[in-house]
Amino acid sequence: MTGFVVRRFGQAVVVMIIVSIVIFGILHALPGGLVRAQLGPRATAFSVHELTIQEGLNKPIVVQYGIWAWHALQGRLGFSYKLNESVGALLSQYLPRDLLLVGISLLLAIAIAVPLGLWQGYRRNRPDDHALSALMLVFYSMPSFLLGVILIVVLNIWVDVLPSTATNFGTGLGTDISVLALPVFALCLGNVSYFSRYMRSSTVDNLLSDHVRTALAKGASPRRLLLRHVLRNSLTSTVTLIGLTLPYVLSGSLIIEALFNYPGMGLLFWNAAQDRDFPVLLGVVLVVTVATVVGNLLADLGYAALDPRIRYK
Amino acid sequence: MKQRILDVEHLRTEFHLRSVNVAAVDDVSLTIDQGECVGLVGESGCGKSTTGLSIMRLLPRSGHVTSGRVLLDGRDLVPLSEAEMRQVRGRAVSMIFQDPMTSLNPTMTIGAQVAEPLVIHFGSSKKAALDRTLETLHLVGIPNPRERVDDYPHQLSGGLRQRVMIATALAAEPKLLIADEPTTALDVTIQAQILDLLDRLREELSMAVLLITHDMGVIAGRTDRVMVMYAGKMVEAATTDELFAATRHPYAEALLQSIPQLTQDASARLPSIPGHPPDLSRLPPGCRFAPRCRYASPACVEEPPLEEAAAGHLVACFHPVGVLPGSGAAAAWSAPGAPSGIPEPPLPPATTPLEPSGAPSRDGDPMPPDAATRRLALAAAPVLVEVDHLVKEYPVRGGGMRRRVGSVKAVSDVSFGIRRGETFGLVGESGCGKSTLGRMVAALERPTSGTVRLGGDELLRLRGADLRRRRRELQLMFQDPYASLDPRMRVGSILREPLVVQGVGDRRQQWETVASLLDEVGLSRRAVDLYPHEFSGGQRQRIGLARALTLNPRLVVADEPVSALDVSIQSQILNLMKALQRNHGLTYLVISHDLAVLRYLSDTIGVMYLGKMVELGAADDIYARPAHPYTHGLIQAIPVPDPSIEKAKRSAAVRGELPSAVNPPSGCRFRTRCPLAQEICAEEEPPLRGFGPGHVAACHFPLLSPSADQQAGGAPVVSVTSEPAPGAS
Amino acid sequence: MTTHDDPPPPSQELPAAGAATVATRPSSAPSPQRSGERTATAQGAPRDSEVATPASAWRLGFRTFTENHLATAGLVLLVLLVLFSFVGPLFYHTNQVASSLISQNLPPSGSHLLGTSPEGRDELGRLMLGGQSTIEVGLGVGVLATLFGLVYGALSGFVGGILDAVMMRVVDALLSIPYLFFVVLLAALTRPNLLLVIVVLSAVSWLSTARLVRGETLSLRTRDYVTASQGFGSRAHQVIARHITPNLLGVVVVNGTLKVADAILAFASIAYLGLGPPPPATNWGELLSAGINNLFDGYWWQLWPAGLLIVVTVLAVNVIGDGLSDVVEIRLQKR
């Protein structure tokens, strides 16, 4: 187990280093380079020169990377002249809202998808399984913003129970809940379709496995079979999948935030893209990537904790 | 009379496949009394496992019991609801399965799994369940149950896992235990231990046991009565002694004859059953065995009823063996499917060209002329393969930095030689390093140290094109007929590939070679246009053999060439291998866990244990006069299809389980399991000593006294004795 | 875990790409003898009808595919959608270049069967035009990403060792960057056109294919028939050409099909974010996005047809992928 954790941690570090090189490369390829990207196109030649010296950008590229990476580690990701705020400050303001949106919708998706997949696997190829599979396939084949629009049409335009935008997020707990409901739901449904498909197939595999036949031969009831023998074994693989899905969930949040005007990192990023505000763009990419890597790491540790074959090694 | 536990009457189980209904079990009846062990034997697909699952009502979704009754203590299980059936499973009837690796839940402790039936059926408290679990684990021979109870299955060896499996089945003290191939996945020494355990438990608990197996040897030693199944039908049923002494059904007779036995005359052809079992969705009319039966007559288009041939001996055949004059010993094998009105199996009359017109039966026929001359010729033949102090170790990495923490000693200082035209058999249990050794001889793997020479040259010294060109001299045959052929290539391309790679001949010549090879291995030439999945396992193994021969190699390395095949098919392949050796002057290195197969096939046998060659000698010597206790134990552990021999055996000859190859025991590696081990065995590694011409063994306390003049050290190039070994035939 | 270099098994299954879909279906006909015995049919001799036909493998595949009625329906639907987009404009002529202020946001009528767009162009004609680029992007990304992922993954898996470790860490790293952020960043750096969209989407889409192919290659590399081939002297390129690639094809084709579906969805997302090719070019995502902007005006004809077309297309491609994976699995079973 310790060996596994140490090695997995090492992998995460290697991945982060490669990602940082990629981002630094993009930064470098920008018209005008790093300084222009920070100061914006209207900066004077003098201030450009000054910052170049100050940031050590006249040094060899390896040293430049070192300086940039060191700054990034300290949370110094540059300054957005468009928003007149440091990128670090912007992120610390927007990131928690994302964690809230993504976290809730992810937990909700797991809470729905795991029992659903378990049930479908148990009822495999029966009418109710087919119906649920078809529904999930439709969700799966739908752009997330269309899903959001359908929710808006039904729950806002037809039955006016929930607000269609999240612009006034942060004005109080009551509003926050009602404001969050639609984005969370829209983000969650897509994931439910994906997780439950996987959970179903994993359940089917487990139900057909030899050890389940042994349990049946002992006289285990379906309830016992599913909860004691199948759930945990199917969860182990699903947990890893959830970790690997994080980048897609975060991508989904970008769209959903744009649709609902939810003031999270996705919206920040989108606005920055339209303004070509590169320090913000790169800072956000770096942060969401770190979030993904950490999420993956946690998922794998969860996997290791669930599977005794790794735990006792 | 003892109490009747199980009474199955006219059971019929059907599966709904895509378009057809298939009766996997057709009109099967059997009874088991208290304390009795009844065997159900047959080849794969004959419906024996399905019978077991039908009794438990554990059939896969597509399967249903369509008629018949399953009376357990007089109560019919067939009409029970699923909830009522759950009360029966695990409490009145338990079942254990073939593969202990996959049959236990990897995420539950073994304690929880053994306790599960108690919790389900008796609602036992934690404390009570734990006590009973410890008791059961102790009963099945798990050492230190209290320490083991919180282990997970992956922490146990295969033998211990099967013991745990048995413990889960016995926790609730069922009246009937169904054991479905309980030892097939285990090594012979472990198999003997597990079967002993089942015997002991049956007596102690006076349980009824239904033992399902394909192995006639297991049947002979462990059962009171036997039922033989073929293609879903019961064809013969009798007490075990009666069945082996007076076999009536031609299938059962042929099955028994086609098993290579340790006492077999190796130079005689092994009788085999032509063709293969029928497809259940397209059965021949009447007797299902008729197309492969040597006694079949036009009458066999009717279905023979299961009738009493003698007291308590049922047989379903119009021409039972030993009843009709002219059948039995004197009969010749008729060409397969010869009688009119009986459809021949559609694809190739696979064995026709190879079936002899007058195969010798077990008791008749003196040694064919070439047996003695073969020994003489071999003794004079030059050495083709020289293996010299071969060592292979695999690093074991662990910890966070994946540094080397040890090594698996797969092969440790092994030396031997193979003469041209000889068959060298390498035997040992799984994990003994025999396959690794085979791969090194086949130049597929580099040794850590030591050398392998083929015709005097060290192939792995060569590089690039030279090595590739020389590779034609040695070819491989594999165990798994499903994995050894590329599923996306037609058989023609598969067989032509070696010729194309080596640039042998032009297109036309290549196709001619392919065609003649197909003739030789007994396959229709139409096979070139077909894909591997269209062939049965035995036919695929023929294709594999043909591929190995395309380049006319000098040496063929065959790793478990028949262990994936049914007995009736296995003998076909063994005969074919022998015939091809004669025709092509081949040299074989055959690797197998089955000493009986090697005894039949080989001139010389090497016995490996945990990376060491512990004994080496002429096949007859190894069998008749083993010097090493391990060899002796291995021979003892092999179940022989003869109740008188089998039931006389006391208990498993080799104790315990294979130690880890990462930290092998000091001194003699076998000492931890050896009945004769003393202190010196732990301190000093025994050298190889001679026990007769070409017979060496490494043991401090051999079962024979070593010959004084023979000092075998270094690299003994074994010469095969020119005298026929006494006591062999 | 001593020899385990990678994240645990399911990591070979790629999130949005749906290797999971490959595993979704239980084997359609559970074999009757579960306990290690082979199925009855596997033992039987080949059927006579198959003996004479050299193309039996393709036939078997085709039969398996058509047995999946949903997949067959998907294929028919996809053909219809392609005809709608590429042949439709030949029969239904509209002006898709000029915008018209007087015919903005008109509801469906005789002259505009599906009404008009916010710029006053005929909506049905726009849907046809948008279908062209959407389908082109889907297929383009499917092909490009699959080819690149195939080569990269096969190389990594076959060569192994340090090269494999480095190549796979790069894939890990790029996979950890949420793809849409990456695409938006790249789109912000350049002016998008259709070709560029295809390239950019392929650049994020090949990663999971590479991972899948590498895993398959690793397992194929140790098959007995590969050992046999090396045993009679085949060179690496011969082994890859004869044994590895043909056996990868099934999985790769299934994966590529699902990539098409994913690419169409991703393209719609990019277009929704306003980063697609600028007008008068269009695509279904952009049309849908325009409909969303007018959501509260009740211009339903701008919203639902585009949304429906996307969903139906992606659905069709997904069920085709399922059908193809049946074909691959049947072959695996027969192995």
C-alpha cells in the first residue's frame, strides 16, 4: 500500500511537471511573449523592458521556466490588466464557487448513478433496464447546454419554480440554493448517464462472476448479493472512472456556467477568452489541471482503500 | 440400507440459445445415499456440470429445468419458489467449484465468507459465527485459523483457497455436497491432498457427495458409484469397481483406453476415439455416440434405452461391449461414421488417414518392431540440444522507488542434453520453471547465465538476420489452441506465414507445402479458406502442429501440447505427434505437468522442482525406479483409472505447498515437503548422483542406492540406455 | 502491484469516449456451461453454409450487426442525416450568404418551411448547411484522432520500456487538462476555421485512443500467435502488420465511432461558446446557440430542430458504436 501511494504520488508530480511545461510553452508562443501577455498590448516599451528584467525573461529559457514555475508554486500567476486584479486573487475568489457547483453535482451524480447502475445490472435486459438504458443514452448523447435549456424551459418557463440565471449568486443562502439548483442538476444528469452506464456493466460482470455464483450457492438473497458481493467490487472500478472523468466534469462546468451566468471559474475563463486576457486564461488552466490531478490521485487512493488486493500488498 | 439423500428422476435441462433450444441434460436419473460418493464423469460439454447446477437451480438465465424431479430427502426441488430454494442452498445442499482463484470474493475476508451461510441460514451472532468459522477452517486443515480468518483470498495459495472454498460449503453442515471439478485447477500433489480431505470429511460428517469430474483416475479412487455422460445423455451407470472391471458402453470403454497410463507401453499406439463430440444443437438421430463408435450398426439410428445389463449396471447401447460376439478385443476400428444412415460429422474426417486399421488393444500385441531399435538408434544419435548450467532470475521490484528487492529464481543451474530424434519430457508442478526453461531453449528468452546450444551453436549469440534465419530450426507448439492461432487470419495464411517470413519457395511451392501439411495432420484441404474459430480445440491443435512443421525444424518445443484438450482428443494429438516424429525425424522437448502423458511420449524425462532439475533419466527408469522422493510422490499423486490401485493408496505422498521461488529453501529445495528430510538437507545442496545408465538424481536420501561407478557432475549429457528397462512393459 | 505501472485497470476505459460502452453489453448469449466448459456450438464442426464462403468473417460480423436492431436503425438514420445535409440543398434552394433585415425571426411558413434565423436566413437551409460542417467535423476528428492515437499507442505498447513510460506520462499529463479549457485556450489564440476546429478537437481527442490502443497492444504482444510468429523469425514490423494491427482494428473502429459522437458534442460546445467558425458559415451548435439567445422570445423553430438534429445524430452514432462493439465481442468470444 505505501509503495502504491508513493509511486502514485510520484506519477502525479511528473504529470504536473509535464503540464507546466506545456503551459509555459504556450505562454512562450504568445505574440510578444510572457511580458506582453501580462502587461497587455498597450504597454509602453519601457515598462515591457522593465518587467523583462524584473522577471528574468532575458535569461536562458530553462531559467525562465524555473522562475515562472517558482512563481506559480507561490500562487503568483501574473496580473490581469483587463480586470485590474492579480490572477491569484481572482482565482481565490472564483475557485470556491466552482468547488461548490462541481462538488455538489458530482456527489449527487454518484448518489443517483450507483444505485441506478446496480439496479439496471440486476435487472439486465428486462424492460425496465432497457427503458432506463435508453433514457441514459439520450442524456449521454445530448450537449450539456441543451440539457440545461430543457431544464430552463420546463422548470422556469413552463412551471416557474426556479430562476434561469445564477447572476445573483452570493446574496444569501436561500437564493443560493434556488440559484444553484438548475446548474447543479444540468451538470449532474450528464454524469449520471455516464456513471450509471459504467456501473451497470461493472455490475453485470460481477453478477456473472464465479464468486457471485458461490454466494448464490450459499443461499444468499438478491439483496445480500448486491450489497455485500457486488456493490463494493463494482465500486472499486467505478471510483477510478469518476477520477478520470474529472476533466470532463470541469469542462462541462465551463459550459453550464456560461449558460446560467454562474460566476465561477468557467465564466471567468470564458470572458477572458473573449477578451484574450492571457494571464487569466493560463492561470485558470493551471488551476483546473491541478484540480484534476489531485482528484485523480484521490480517486486512486480510494480505489486502493476499497480493494484489499492493493491494500495488503 | 442407508438413507437416500438425493433422487434425480428423468431430469431434462434446456438452454435457449439465439435461435435454438438445446437440451444440455437429457433424461438423467441418479441417486445418492447418505455417506456415499457418486461420480459424474464425461468430457467437456457433456452436461455433467449442468446437471450439478440444475440440482442447485443455479442455471444461467437462458437455462431451465424443463422436466423431471430432483428429490432431496423426498422433497422435490424443481417446483420450489426462488425464496424457498434459497433456504435449501448452502444449508441442505452445498456446491464447490473448479477455480478457487475466482470463486471466492476478492474483497471479503475468508472468515466473513465462511461465516456467510451461518449468517444467512441461522442468523448466527458474530461470536457464534466466528467460533463455528474457526472450527470449520480447522476441520478443512487451514493452519492457524485464528490468524488466517481476517486474510483475503489473494493472500492464500491455490490449495488453501480451495480448502477455504470447501469450508464455506461445509459451514452449515449440508447433507449433500456437489463438487464440480474441485481439483482440476490444482497441481497433482495438491489435488491428492484436497481429494483426501473430501474423503475424510465425507466420512466424518456422513455427507452425500456428487463428484463431477472429467478424470477417470479421480473417479476410480474416490467414488462408490459412477455415471458416465455423453452429449447430455447418461450412457452407463454402475458401481465403480464394476464399471472399471466390466465396462459395457463403447464410449466408456474407448475413453478408458485412450487415457495414457503410467503402465502404458510407450511404443504402442494409443487407442483414440475418432472425431469429436456432437454439436448439441444438431444431434445425430438415435445414439449420440454412433458416429464415433466402432461397433455402430444400422440399428443405432434408434435411440438405445438405458437398461440394466447386470445387477445395478445400467447401459444405453444396442451393442454393449463384452456381450456381442465379435466386439471387444478382436474388433477393428471401423472408419468413422461408416454405417449408412448415420451422418458423418461435417468437417474433416479428421482422423481417417491416421487411424490404424488394427490398433493394438491394451492387453494384446507385442512391442512393435521399432521399439528396441529406436533405443539403439537414439543411443548412437548425436546430441542436438545442449543445456549447460542454465540460470534465469527475474527481478522483483517493490517499494515506492521500484528498486530491486529480490529475484524470482525461476531456473537454477540446470544442465541436460537432447539427442537427435529423441523426445525429452520436462515434468513438474506449476511454478517449477519448466516453461521458462522451454522458452530459453526456444531462444525466446535470454538466460541470466549459462548457455543453450542447438547443433553446437548458441543461437542467442547471433544477431538480427542470422538469428532470424536460424530460428527455423526450432519451432513451438502451445497449450491453448484458442490463443495460439491469429483469429483474423485464414488457416492457409497461418500455415504459409513461416514460409513467407523465411522466404522459402515461391507462391506455388508454399501452397503445395501447406496442402501436404494439412494432409499430414489429418485436416481437409478446405481448411485453408477457414478461420480458426471454425475449428474445434483438437483441430486447432493440429493446425498448430502443422505450423510448427512448415519450416522442417530440427527441434519442436511443445509446452503442454494436450493439457487443454479432452481425453478422447488428447490421444489423437499424442499419436499424431509420434507419427510426425517418425516421418520427419523430429526432436521434441515436451513440457507437461502430466507424468502419464510424458511417460507415453518421451524417451527421457527430466523432473523439475522449484527451478532445479531433481531427477533425470530414461522414461521407463523414472517411472519404474524413481530415485528422488519428489518423483516418487509425483507418480503416487497421479490418479490412475483403476480402482484397485487407486483405493490402495493411503494418503497424499507430498505434503504442503510449493514454497516461494523468491526465497527458496536452503540446501535441498524439496526438503520442506519431503517425508525423508533430515538436517543435512537444509544445510547442504545435494549433488546429482548416478543411479544407472543415464539416470541421475539430486537427493541426500535417495530411494535407490547410487551406482558407485557413476559420478554425474557438471553437465551430464544423458544417453538413453540401450537395454530395455526391466519392469517397463 | 509491484509490476503495475499504471492507474488501476479501468483507466484503460476512457471517460467521454466510451470504451465503457464496449463493456456495457453483457455477452448476449451466456454460454450454457459456465464452469469452464465451452459452449456447445464452439465445439461443433463449422456449418456447411460457411465452409464455401471465404468472406465468412465479414458475413458473421454483418449478421451480428444487423441482429442489433437499434444499431441498424442508427445506421439508416445516419445515412438519412447525411443525405439531408449534403443532398438536401440540391432540392431546397436558399440564400445562405446574404442576411436580410426584413425577414428576421419569421415563423415557419410556405416560403420558409422552418422559419428564419435572427439574421433572416432560411432556417431549414441553415440546418442543412450546418449539418455539413457538423458531420465533417465529426468524421474528420474521428479519423484523425483514431489514426494518430493508433500509431502513438501501438508504438508505445509495442516498444515498451522507457519510451513507453515517457509517452504514457505525456498522455496522462495532457489528459489531465480539462479538454474544453484547452480547446478554448487554443481557439482564443487563433481565428477558427473548420479545418482548425478539426485539428484542435483531434489534438485533445487522440489521447484516450492512444491509451486504449496501448493497452490492447500490450496484451496482444504476449499472445501465443505473436510468440509463434517471432519464433519463426518475423521482424517487428511484420508482427505489427500481420498480427497486431488487424487484431486492434475492431476495438479501434468502435472507439473511432464513439469519437465521432464525442467530437460532434464538443464542436457544439465550442460553437455555443462563440468560438466556432464565424458566419455565414454555420453548424448545428451555433444554430442551437442562437436559438438559446432567443429562448425567452418563443422562437421555437430556432431552438428545437437544431437541438433535435444534434441529439439524433449523436444517438445514431452511439448506437452504431454499440452494434460494432457487438461484432468485435462476438469475434473475441470465438477466439
